[in-house]
Amino acid sequence: MHVLGLSCFYHDSAAALLRDGVLVAAAEEERFTRRKHDNGFPSRAVAYCLREAGIDIEAVDHIVFYEKPLPKFGRIIETVIGEWPRSFPVWIEGVPQWLVTKLDHRSLIQRALGTRKPVLFSSHHLSHAASAFLASPFEDAAILTTDGVGEWTTTAWGVGRGTGIEMRQEIRFPHSIGLLFSALTAYLGFRVNDAEWKVMGLAPYGRPRYVDQFRQLVDLRPDGSFRLDLRYFAYCYSSRRMFTRRWERLFGQPPRRPEAELGEFHADLAHSGQKVVEEILLAIARHLRATTGLPNLCVAGGVGLNSVANWRMLREAGFDRIFIQPAAGDSGGALGAALYV
């Protein structure tokens, strides 16, 4: 049986092909187009996977997309309405594009592949969970997925046993570890959904001078659940700004211009934000270890690329072993969706 998994239309488009449950090929579209974070349909990645398998699209038994478009669109509409009228620019910029080009993913995928085969849909964080657990060496494990946002979920945790996955708890948009870190990325003058790694790299050069301010942004509970103070964030009603003027007043400086030099303030800010993100993830991991009793942990989602936080979860949360999906971001969702079928 051949299963083709697809991830696209947001960022990091990719395809993955399985034969009888074994990975034959997987690739990100950017490797062929040379466009970083290419979000278009992964036609070249699909062609590569089919070529590696020696088949054409008609030999594929199942085609599966990594998330569910309708709940995602519902979240966008509900958020726009809830933030009206200041969300009017989001409505003008985003909703027409969804209505015209993105809402009917099934037909878009069928046309792009040149087939009338049915298209299945996984959910975003289930795809992340499957990409980690079902690719891991573990028979059972606790699972943690965390990113900016999927359909509604931003962070989820659960348990994998054998070939089954049960997601037990979730944090929903607009409360998001990934969006907190992206707001910090934007404030430091880096590109969101691209340069979060620069913030992590800058952090060791700073000191924890702003940890208390970051803790004002997050209400963290002992079980790892959390809520953001949304007065400091603008992403619910703006496609151009991640944070508000209140954020700028909290930290005492305007945002860094991309071309400006990095200074002590920026390094300290990166260090402090990184530290608080580690605290959140560590609280979740400890809760997972205590409630599941399992010695293994699987991690995926874009925040799962935060290597220092992963190291701390392994060292301090009580797990014996940890598996991080190497393609932890949305590109790995193509693999996860295929594995879960």
C-alpha cells in the first residue's frame, strides 16, 4: 500500500511517501525551487517521491493532507469577528484569499496531482504527534506537540502505544508558546517563521534581566497549562504586528530595526524569553511524566526545534529517553499524516 502525505499552503511545503508503512522518500519543496519556506503545492517534492518509489500517482492508495482546512478557516473567521473592527485589515488581506484559493483544498490537491482520487485530512497536531511517535524507536511514549497554531490547537500532549495515539490535553489559540516566541523574534528585528533560531542562538550571550517581565506575559499553572496576557499581543487582529505598544512599554525600548546592531539589551531579552519558554515546556514535560508514568518522550511541532528546551526536558523532567522529530515543523506534518493513515 502506498500513502502520500502532503503539507502546504502555509509554509515549508513537503511531501512524504510510504510503502507498506515504510518511508520511501520525503522532501521539502524548497529543496527544488530554492525558495526558502516555499508554501506552494509541493509538486516537485511529490514528483521526486513518486520517482523514488518507481510509481505514478494512480498507484497511490491514499492521499492525506496534514491538517483540516475548514476548522482552520473557522478559527480565522471567529477571531476576526471577535476582534472587530480592529481586525478589518486581516479580513481584507486574508479572508478573500481563503474564499477564492484555499477553502477547497480537496479540489486544489486533486487538480495539482492530476487525479480524482479521494483526499483524506488529518488534524495538524495529530500529524505532528504521529511524525514523532510513529517514527520513534519507542513502543510507548508520552507525546508533546507545540507550535504557533494548527486549526485551533497550539500545544497538545498525550500518549502513544503501539500504533495508537491518544491526545489528552490541549491549549488553544490565541494562547501559544510558538506565538510568544515569534513575538519576541519580531521585537528583536528578525523575521517571524524564519529566524526564531537566531533568538535561540542569541540567548546564551545575554543575562536573565527581563525574566520577571516575561513572566508577566504568561500565567503558567503547575500542570503546564498556561494563558497569555493578550493585552501585550497584536496577532489576533493584525497580520503585520505581533505585539502591542504595551509590550514595548514593558521592556522599555522600541522594536529593533532589522538593520540595526544587536546590543546587550537584545541579548538579555533573548536570554530571558528563552528561559521562560523553557520553564513552560519543562512544566508540561514534568506533568506528562507524572501523569503517564512513561519513561519515553516524543516531541514535534515548530517549538520542538528549540534544542536547549529539549535538553532540559530530558535532563530535568524525569524521562529516560527523548525523540525529537528532525522535521519538527510543518514539513514533518506530511510524514506524520501519512504514518497515521
